[in-house]
Amino acid sequence: MIRTIILIFILFLSEVGFGQEGINSSLEKLVSEAIRNNPQLKAAGSQTLAEKTKVNQVTAWDPPQVGISFYQTPIQSFPNPIKNGMETDYYIQQMFPFPGKLSNMGKSAENNAAMYGQQYKELEREIIREVKSNYYEIYFVQKKIEINKENQILLQQLANITAKQYEVGTGKQADMLRAQTELSTLINAGVNLEKEKRNVETMLNTILNRPADGTFGLISSIEDTIPAWSYSQLSTLAFENRPELKAMQYNIKMNEAELAASKLQYYPDLMVQLMYKNMTGTTNDFWSTMVGVNIPLAFWSKNKFTGKVEENKININTAEEQFNSSKNMVAGQVQNALIKIQSNKNLIDLYKNTVIPQAQQTLQSTLAEYQTGKTEFLMVIDAYKMVLMAKQDYYMSQMNYMQSQALLEQAVGLNINQIKEKIQ
């Protein structure tokens, strides 16, 4: 029986392996699907299109006004006042804004639309990170379920062996009970792992705009090693490519255009009216023209325009400080992602090259001692659990490593392949 136990654990140890490196191609398909179908992203895209339509709105002239005026028209002449009136005037008038007002308002609208466009890209990067993060978490849960099932088979065999040993008087009741307890614990953990898997799949389905009860296939491998980039390399790229920073730069330009437009409000707009006077009972009809301007600097209206100029100056200062604050935040995110990548890569190497081999050696040594009667069955179970925990921690480090890469992509505003192209 002891030899059977040894054989079972040898088979268990031989199944401890490490996934091949390389990104699963299905992940890229899920990313593309999320970009196409995510409702939040669609709403942001529609908002961007709506903002673009404002450019033509603010650069268009006000519509002209047309009208008819009746002079010395008897009341009893209605409903045909033209017939008995002394004079009928037909006019059209148009307001012409001072040169530069509409063009600056157009620049403001263009920069506002561009700002929304960059906010859309920032949201897109966030959605991509969420897709990848949940994908990697599904991989980790699948691995835990896989390990759990393998160990249930192992513990079931051990429970059967210890039960038979106890029946024939060569084993201990405590060993049999301990094996059965460990098996029950694994079965309960397996149920909880299935729930955990469904929760993560539900979150990913929500992002993809799929039915919440959809499932995902087995993910074979996720680990993809990246070069050891420096903070200075990546922070420079982030400052140039991060959509959030670009959006804030457009916000500054928008406020500058609004400031230029508000300063032009000091200058008067021109109103031109063309009128045709139809004189009843004579052929001496004639045309008249009227030209008028508004007076922005009248003492009762001056504050309206000066206040707007001051407001826009303050808005520019605010936007610039917000940009500087966001730049610092982006720098911190890049550094934080780099630290996580490096620490998790170190953990992967540690578990692969040191912890798991040592745990396997400990289990083998404990098995050998158990075979010669130098240790208890309890020590065998403890050694086996060390291997189990080491395997789970290894896969968790893989998940954290890849999630850190996704975090870096969002922080820089470029995917890993784009970063590789720019950093040769």
C-alpha cells in the first residue's frame, strides 16, 4: 500500500508544469468585440459625434429677419391692409458679427470636440484593460479548478488506500480520517471555485455586452514577457500619447479660444437693414437702408463682457493646473505599473525555479521517510499541501504579471506592441 501511495504522489509531481509563453489569440478577439459592442464606449462615441456638430452651429450667422410694416392703415381695411393703407414697407435685416468672433468660437468648439475624442480613447484604453484583467482572472480561476480536480482524484485514491489499510489493521484511523477530511475540504473548495469562475465570467460578459450567463473556453496560456523598459522611456511615451493628457491640452486650447472670442465682444456687431417702401397712390416708391451697431461698452452692460474675459482667464489657469496634476498622476501610474511588473516577474521566477522545486523535493523526501516509518502520514499531507499552494501562487503571479502589463498599457496610452515599436 505504501508503494501505491508513493506512485500516486510521483504521478502528482510529474503533472506540475509551466505554461508556454505567448498571448492567447482569443484575447485580441475579445478586445475587438468590446470596442465594437461595449455600451459605455458606444455612448462616448455618440457624444463625440454630437460635439463635432457644434462647430458648424457656432460658426453660422444668425438667421436674417424679414418683415412688413403698415402705416396709416384704417382698422376697417383689414383683412386687406395693403389696399387702403398709405404706406407698406417690406424689409430684410441681417446681423454681422465682428470679424474673428465666430472663427474663435469655431476653434473653441473644434477643440472641445477633440477633447471628447481623446476622452473616448481614454475610455477605450480603460475598457481594454478591464477585458484583459478579467480574462487573466478567468485563466487563474480555471487553473485553480484544474488543480483542485487533480487533487480531488489524488485525495480520493489516498482516502481509499488508508481506509483499506485501516480495515486490514496496517493503517491508522487518524490517517484515514485526515485523508477523508482533506478530500471534503477540496470538494467544498471546488464548489466555491465554480462560483468564483461564474462571477468573473459575468463581469467580462457585461463589458462585452453579452448575455450574463455566457461561458468562456479553456485558456491554455497567458504569460508574455516584455522588455525591461525604464521609467524615463515609458514616462516620455505616456506624456506624448496618453489620451487623458491630450484631452486636457485640447481643454486648454478651447479655453484660450473662448478667451479670444470674449475679448472680441468689446467690439460692436453690425446690423444692416434693407427696406422697400411701397407708397399708395403714387409711383414714387423707393428703397432705404439702415445700418446699426450695438454698444458693448455702455456702462450698464460693460461688466457682462469684462466679467466673461476674467472668467475665461481663470478657466485657462485652472485647465493648466489640472493638466499638471494629471501629468503627475500619469507619471505615478507608469512607475506603479513598472514596479508591479517587476515584482510579479520576480515572483514567477521564484516559484518556477525555487519554491515549486523545493516543495516537490520536500514531498519526495517526506514520502521516503513515511515509507521507512520515520514520519507520520500527517507530514505527507502537509508536504503535499505545500506543493498545492506553490502551484496556485505561481499561477496567481502569472495573472498579476499580465494584469500589470495591461495597467502599463493604460498608463502609457499604447499597447505593448506599439510601445515596442517606439522603443527600439
